[in-house]
Amino acid sequence: MLATLDVPFDTNAVTFAVDSAVELGERLIVANFRERAPLPLSAMLGYDDLPPAMLALSLGVEVTRLRVKSFHPIPAMLEVIAEQAPGIFVFGPDRARIPRFRYKRAVRAIRSRTGTLLWTSE
């Protein structure tokens, strides 16, 4: 599972997640957790697309795309991790585009509240 918090994905995270899914022959879940829904024009122009999903599909990987809107995106992410039980969770927001405090808070929550293997760009 590859996820971000309403910012673009980190290139290294995408590479790791897609390569892992290809090598293992497993389905890749690509998720974007956000507080607000995208604007209608943004969705029409494709700004809400999940590029890693398109890359994985082009390599023959089965992909599930999730766009989760919640006033509390980190707890929502934890719920999805619990429901999907991924073998590895790649937390891959672009570090230059996400506030450092939010990133650290999310990583701390994932590590303390899930038992899944976690990959981060740290």
C-alpha cells in the first residue's frame, strides 16, 4: 500500500512501492488521504489523478485507488491500514510539500498503532 496526505508522492516511495508490487506479483493500493474534496475543475483536469496507479497499471500490476476524504485524515489512514492489512505500508508524501510536524505525527501514529511493516523516505 502506498499513501500520501494530500500532497504529491515522493519519487523514491513510488519506485519502491511499484517495484515491490511487480516483484511480488501483488496488488498495489494507492491512497490519498485529504481533508477536503478536490475542486470540480481540478478533478475534471485530472489534478486529482494518482500517477503511481497509472505507472503500476502499465507494468501489469493490479491496482486499487483510494481517495479518502476525512476531517481527520491520519486516523482515517490508520483505519484503512487495519481494514486492508497490507504486507508493507509505504508512506510516501513528498517531504518538501508536507509540513514536517504533520509528517512526523503521521509516522508516529502509524508506528504506534499498526503492526504493519512501514517504509518511509527518512
